Amino acid sequence: MDVGHQEDHRGNMMDARRDGENALPDEADLQHLERLVLGFMASQALFAGCELGLFDLLAGGALGVGPVSGRLGLSVRGTQRLLDVLVALRLLGATPGPEGELIYALTPLTRACLTREGCASQHHLLRYLGGTTYRLWAHLAEAVREGCHQYARAFGVSNDEEDDLFAAIYRSDDERLRFLSGLQDTWRDSRLTRKLLTAEDMAAFPRVCDLGGGSGELARAWALLYPASAVTVLETPEVVRDVMDKFLPHERVCFMPGDFFRDPLPPADVFILARVLHDWDDTTCAQLLGRVGGACGPGGAVVVVEALLPEEDDFGGDAAEGAWPAWWAWPAVRTRLLSLNMLVQTRGTERSAAQYLDLLAAAGFTRARAHRTGSAYDVIVARK
């Protein structure tokens, strides 16, 4: 063995490794990093447009900076800069007016999603994200250190409210309404709800119960898709009161006040759990699914709607050298961010399909199938 040659080879490898570790990143990587660093500024510009009523004002027609600032009571200086950023983010369009000044108008996306009356309005959801979720994320480092949500730091909730998750989430009448309005926006897109609720044909289940269904928007979609079914939404008494006072429930959706952890569940052939299980740890999910399993007769079912994490196998890699593996695609990044949000806002986590299937099987729902919809949320249909 040529020891000298072997030592030279190892030295060359170490030199190459050191050169790689000290190499300056290329311009594309630096731009990627900068987009991540400044991403919160883009989000805040979007949230500010909603909060200030800018998008709703422009829904009535294109305007210059003077009329926008005047009608909304804003500074011209600040309005000009916000409008220009929204144009750069492709949320507004700008064209020269008759006197050379820029006239600002909504894009089709903005009209549909960011105005209160848009056909796919996310206005209330964005107001909630910008007002509540954003403030909680300011304490992300503390959440990671402590492993718990941050309502006490962000909003000064009492110890009792901190112990009761939804007392913290519904910490005032106004906040509860903001949460319910944002939840309603989540299910406003009929294309999404159709994918979720028709992944399997559920027409054979006449009695349906949506646990924690908020204002009943998803229950309404079920009633429209399956006209022969009767749908009950089980919600807290405060939410039921809000729905009766502030929302317009569908005529074939009824509301039942109660706590799904403590009160008897209504008789049903299928239970909907949409964005519910992700709020809780495995032990609490098992407790709730056990109650649902006990309330379902033979052949009963549960429909779980969640954003599914990638499976562990998805983290392997046959990716070409220098390419990002498949789990860096946006859907996987999105669910990872949502799972981190569950740390900041709840006691739960996003889960993979396999993790949900294990929880469901332990509750007696052994015939289960996960359906990836290609949309914001996925669905698991599990039968006893």
C-alpha cells in the first residue's frame, strides 16, 4: 500500500471539502434566501390592504393615489408606497391616467379572493391570519423552546384560558367571530369542498354530524351534494348563538350546542372531523375518535379533512445531484409550515395519512383510505 499516496488523496479531499464549505453561494441561492427573509413584509402588505379596505374600495373601480388616500383617510405618502408594492406583488394593476398619474385597479385574483364580496373571498381568513396568527408567530422561538402555544405572550390570556385551548382561541366575542368568519372562508370554494366530500360516494349515509363545524359552511356543502341527508353541526353554545345571530345557516343544516369531548354525541351514520384533529395531541385525538366510534353503529364512518404531511418514504432520495428532493415542492412545504403553526396556536400537529390511519384503526375504523386531492386539504374516509 502506498501510504504516502493515500495521505495525499485524503488531503486533497479535505481541501476540496473546505473549499466547498467556504464557497460563496450563487446568485439564485442568495435571491431565494432574500425572498424568505422579506416574505413577512409581502404578507403584511397583503394583510394591510385587507385591513384598510383598499381592495374593497377598488372593487368599485380603478382610482389614483389621491382618491384612494382621501376616501380611506390615509396618508398620500403611505398609500403610494403600499399601492406600488401591491402592484409589484401582482395583486394590483397600474396604468397611466389622462394626466400621467397612475391609476390602480384590481387583478382578477384580487377581486375574487381579497374583496369581501369576491366569489372566492378569503378576506376574513386573511384578517384573522394578519391579526391573530401573525402576532403569535412573533413568538415562534419561544414556542419551539417550550413546545406550547403562545397566547399568553401574544395576547395576555389568563392561566385558565391558557389551560383551556378554545377559551384562548375564543378569548372575546369579537375574536370568536373573526375565527368563525375565517373558517367559513376556508370552505367557500365549491371546487375544494366537492373534491373533499365526493372522494367517495357518501349518499348511503342519511344522518350526518359535523363536529366543530363552525358556521356550517362545510355542512352546507354536504347538504347540497347529498340532498337526501340530514346534517347536524355540533358546536359550543357560544358558537351556535353567533351562527344564529350573525350568519345565514343553510335551511337543511341544524345546529346542536354541546362539547364533543363531554356531551353525548347526536346519533349519526357518518361524522365529519374537518380541521379538528390537528388541534390536539395523539392522546386527545384517540379520546375523541373513541367517542365517535362508540356513537357510530356498524358500518358507520368518519370523514377526516386535514392537510396531510408527506410520508416518511417521501424523504428518501433518488433526486439528481444538486436537485431538491420532491418533498421541497410547495404542498409539502405548506403542510410543514401549517404543522409549525399548530405548535404556535394549538396543542396539536399536522400528521401524515399513515399517522391518521393508525389513530382511526385504534378507534375501530379499520377500513380506511386516504385521498390526496391536489388542493389545500386532503380527506380520509374510514368505516367501521
